[in-house]
Amino acid sequence: MSTTPDTAAGSAAEPGAAARRGGASDQPQKLPMFALLALATAVFITSLTETLPAGLLPAMSHDLHVSESATGQTVTIYAIGTALTAIPLTAATAGWRRKRLLLTAMAGFAVANTVTALSSVYGLTMAARFVAGVAAGLAWALLAGYARRLAPVPLQGRAIAIAMAGIPVALSLGVPAGTFLGKVSGWRVAFLAMTALTVLLLAGIAAAVPDFPGQKRGERPRMLHALRVPGVAPVLFVTLVFVLAHTIIYAYIASFLDDLGIGGNTDLVLLVFGAASLVSIWIVGAQIHHRLRVLTIASSLLVAVAAAALAVLADHTALVYVAAVLWGLGWGGVPTLLQTAAGDAGGESAADAAQAMLVTLWNVAMAGGGVIGGVLLDLSGSDSLPWSVLLLMLPVIAVILLARSHGFPVKRPAA
């Protein structure tokens, strides 16, 4: 996952431009819900495409004639595709009209998921997953910013939260549904269903999502300048390590549960996790304006406690579900929290650059989590996965607590 917003300023000709500039208007301020739901669906597709193999590893491994750890690298290669291309492709397409770019990115998902569904060759599957990651780099570079530009200033945070709701919906409904569909009809059908949904979304975007101009020359983000801005480095560190910890176990959750003897309940565990994630993003959306620091601390503590429970108490099936609830409550709002923290830390001069680096590090962490999780699975068994998560969450919590002036301040600058 990545979360870089495109922040090109709206022109006077754009819908609702006067409201977004804070000018007087007699019209009531409203959110364009159909357009925002289309963006949320795009977020859903990008998130689900990335994580769907986690619930289908055994079946995919069997059909592709490789080990489960090798199949887990389909998550890694997706993240590598995004990490390598997010910044250069975003810069190269900065001048494109936003709607054209969004349609191009989503068409890339349709092609990549179709090839993944039809491939019986591991190398071809990996190539298709890399292409999907490239498409994600394009999509994530503009989705949050697109949502913001659709809304008047007082409602921009809510607009972003609606668009980002596609993430927990993918986790709470998409991955469990895909896992169930893969169990009933085969994993290939799950990927073909993703293609069908993407085709419908392309029609919806073409019909209902307003267009915006791209960025002008000279507006590209300055990365080195952003790193020197107080608060940016702590947010990026937390992003890298938090996402790494999450991915180490999430990418191999099917194998972890299989070793516990409850592999047949993978879809149900993911459903519980995702439902808790939905609750998390609702809480974050309602409270983030004034409580970003508290929410970020709470999220990191919940994930750490969940990892400890899975490490020590996983022999008790009921406690696995309790851990899934805690994990979901901790993780669901993290993308919104970190994206907002990066934007706040960067300020007017470096917000774009901070967000661009957050995208890259997020996907570096996804790739690293897939690799490290696979190595741990092969060398130490699945029991080592939650212990690794717990170990990584300790410096995350420490950095959040220490970054009380910049990065995760007691009071948000925007508040």
C-alpha cells in the first residue's frame, strides 16, 4: 500500500473551486459521494490485488508448482513494482490530466489480474504481479489527492477518509470473500472477479468522476529538502517499520493458521480482522483532527499486544480471534494516520515530497516483509512470525512517543 496524494491546486474552473479556496458561497457544502465511492472502489481494488494471495497461498502454490514461501513473493514483487516506480512515474506523469491517469492505472490492474488468473507459469505470474504493482504506484500517487480536490476545505479530511475506506473494506470483505471464492471455485476465479470489478469501475470513473489538470512544471517534490524538515524522518521511520512488521505475518497468515490446525478458518479470521479494521478507520476518521498522536500510539500498542497474543496464546483458538480483533483495531486506521502525519510534518514546503517518500517506503516495507516472512517461515517455522512483529513494534512505539514536538505532536498544526 501507498498513500501519496496529488496536491496540485484547483483552478477556478474546477467544480467547487470557490468553496475549496475558502471563499464565500451561498451553496451548502456537500461531498460528491458517487465520485468518492468510485475512488474508494479503486482503493479497494489496489488493496485487494496486493493482499489477495495471502488467503490463497496453498492453492496458488500447488498450481504454480512452487513452495508457499515462493508464492508469498507474489506480494513482495507487487510491492517492489510500486516502490521502484511510484516516484519516477508520478514525476513523469505529473502533467497528465488526472482522470486519464486514473483510468490508465486501473486498466493496468485489469490486465495484470487477468494474466495472473490465467497463468500456470510462476515467472509469468510474478511478471503480472510486478505490473500490478506499477499500476498501484500510479494509482496511489493520486487517489488521496483526487479525493481532497473533490471536496470543499472543511470536508476534505472526511473525503479522504471515505476514499481510504476501500482499504479496510478490502481487508474485512474482499480478502475473506476472495479466500472463500478461491476455496469454492478456485483461486483463479477470485482474480478474474477482480478483473470484472475493475472493468465496471472503469465505466463508473468515465461517467461520474470529474477531471482535473495535472501539475505545472516546477512543482515536483524535493526529497532531500523534505528529510531535513523536523518531523518527517520520524514519520517515515514509523511507516517503514510498522508496515514491515504487519506484512511479515499478514503475507503468511494462511500458513500460520494452517500450522495451528485452523487453516480452514483463514477466511473467517480475516473477516474478523477486517471487520475490526472497519471500526478502526471509523474511529480514526472521527477523531484524527484532534487526536492523531493518541490514535497512533493506541494503534501501535494494539498491534504489539495482538502479536504477543499470537506468539504466546495461539494454541487457544478463541484467543486467535481475539488477537485478530486487536490487530484489526490497531491496523485499520494506520494508512490514514501516517498519511496525515506525513502531510502535517512536511507542511507547505515539503508535504508532497514527504508523501512521495512515504509511498516508496511503504512498499519497500511490503516487499521486505514478504522476503523476511518467507525466510522466517522456511528457517524457523511460522511460530517465529508473531515474535518478529512484536520485536519490530518496540522501536515504532518508542519513536512515536519521542516525536512529541514534530512528527506526532501533542497538538496537530492543522488543528
